[in-house]
Amino acid sequence: MKFFSFILLFFSTKAFGAYYDVLPKGVRNLTYQYTMTGEITGRYTNSGNLQGYNINANINADSIKGINAAVDTYLGTLSAEDYKNFSFGTFQGAATSEVKVQGLGGGYGLTDKVTIYGFIPFYSATVNLNIERTEKGRNNVGTAIQLENLPDVDVRLIQSLFVNYYKYQPLGRWQATDFGDLEMGAMYQLRKWRNAGALINTGFVAPTGRQDNPDILQDIAFGDGQWDAFFEFGVGYTFGGKLSDFSFDQWNRATYQFPYNADVRLPSSSAFPVTSTKGNAHVKLGNKGQTNFQGNYRISDDWGTSLTYSLEYKEKDDYRSSNTVSDSILEEGTERISHTGRFSLGYTTLNLFKQKRFFLPLSLNLAVQSIFAGKNTPKYERADFQIRMFF
């Protein structure tokens, strides 16, 4: 799952322009955006409670067989029942993440009512996974079993469990830099009145981003792995009289995610979904809907600010593999809701350009935002800096 939607600020908010504004015919736009998150330590669960990112594992006899000669000798002395009940304890991996994104996009005014655009993000992510023992297992194997001569569980043994038994790549620190998904679209200004307007935005998202690797427990996907098609409609209104510095925008986006095939892990237990079993699945990610409400205030001819609330909903995913039990487990917790608040401050050189006091019309925008509630969605804060040039 990707951590956040990059489009939320890239083209949806326009410093000193209403939502429904498009580029004049023949005018080009180049946009650069830098985004960074704070430390991401958890997510909102299915019930809406905040919970840390954890990986749990029970060290059983099968998982440590072959780790150490003394261990193998000892396990060979156990009865079938003791071997089945053997446990070296329960362990938990707590993960924290940081993500930075650079995005580059451009637009072109085909007519005074139609603008085409495209953009692509470039991600840099770091995940730290720390392992700790949460429950000792020596009291769970019976008084007749003597473990004094066995090595205690350490990071080496846990790594061997995941790498040699479950066939995952080593746990710990993970880093990656790669492109995200490419979006291309066209904005059409339906109507523009003296103080209001309406706009349609439609297009597609191509799967150019890094996908989730089923062999890495702590990685982050930069793309969903499939094509998307979206349709967006929005309106804007500027108040009059003494409230002429205030305006309001509202827009809604619906996204259809096309099905695709992917290699996945096929867990047999939702309580412990780590597994060595793999297979191919036909995946249909849930369709998404997003609604946004934004209030704008023009401080001066050069400065402006806005406050935005965004609600996003994603339907439950649909997995179809050779194992229906695994499909149900993979679908658990994939319905997603997020509530996001964002504050932004913008500056434009348009008036200076008109006065021939600056060589180029551009806008600068600084924004901070937070997901403050949700369901099956990461909890994070992020900051965005954007510069848009018009020529």
C-alpha cells in the first residue's frame, strides 16, 4: 500500500486561482514539489484505533531446526507431542518509516478551456525494524524438557527464522529510491461565471512505481501495480462585498483500479500471516472515492492561504488465488478510510511580473497536513513545498 496520495496538493490547489481555473491557450506550466513525512510509527486499525506497525512471530521447533548442532541434537530427543508444543518464545518487530518525495509535472493550455497535464513522483524511503522478545517460551514446553544447554534466542536466530525458514529477505533497516506512478490527465472548464465556475478533470494513472515485494516484510510500495482511471468534478465560488477576499472550492474524485495478476504470499492464519507459501493471485484493488472542501483567504495581492479537509474511501480488495482461505486473509483490513486536514500558505509573483519587476510569473506554496482519523490507514504528518512556473 502506498503511504499517501501525491495528487492531493500537486494540481488540486492553485495559489491565487480558483479550483476551476485552467491555463490560457498556449501557456505552459512546470511544477516541482518536495514532500517529506515525519516518522511514521503506526496506523489506524479496522476499528479506528491507533496501533504501531508490528510483526509477530512464534519460534517453534520447525523454524529453528538446522540453526545450531546443539539445537538439532536436542530436538531429536523430544517426543512427538513435546516437539509439537515446543516454543522458544514470541517476538515482535516494531517498524518506523520516513518518506521523502520529489515530484515533477507540467501542463499545457490546448485551448482557453482545456489543459492537459502529467506528473511523476520520485520516492526515497527508509524503514527501521527493531526486534524484541515479548514472551519467553521456556515455561511452555513442560517441566521434563531441559533447555539449559541451548543457546538463547538472539537476533541471529530470529533472522535465520525469517530468512531460512520463511524465505524472506533479512529484517532490519530497509531503504529504496524509485519512481512512483505516472498520472496524466486533462482538465476541462465547464463554466466560468463572474465569481464561480465548474471543472472536470479526467485521466489515468500508469503503474510505473515500485510495487510491494512479497519477500520483504518491511518494504513500502511506491505504486499499486495496476492501471487506474479517474474522473473528477469540482466547483468554486468567490464571495462578494466585504467577503471578496474569501473563496470556497469543493471537488470530488472517483478512481477505478483495473485488475492485475501478482505473486503474493498465501498465509493460512490471520493471527500470524507470515508464511513461506507463495502463489499467483488475480487482484482487484478496491475502487477509491475522495471528496475535498477548501476555504481560501487572500491576504494581499501577493499572499494567500487555504484550509482543506479531505475524506478518502477505498473499497475492500478482491483476491483470487488457488487458496480461498489465503484470499480471505489477504482481503482483511483493505477497506480504507482517511480524514486529512491541511493548511497552506502561498505567494505569487504574478503582479510583480505584470509590473515588469520580476522576470517570470510563478507561485510558491508551503503546506502541512495530517491524517487525524481513519480506518486501516497510516497515521502521519507531512510537509510540502511547491513551486510552479508559467511561461
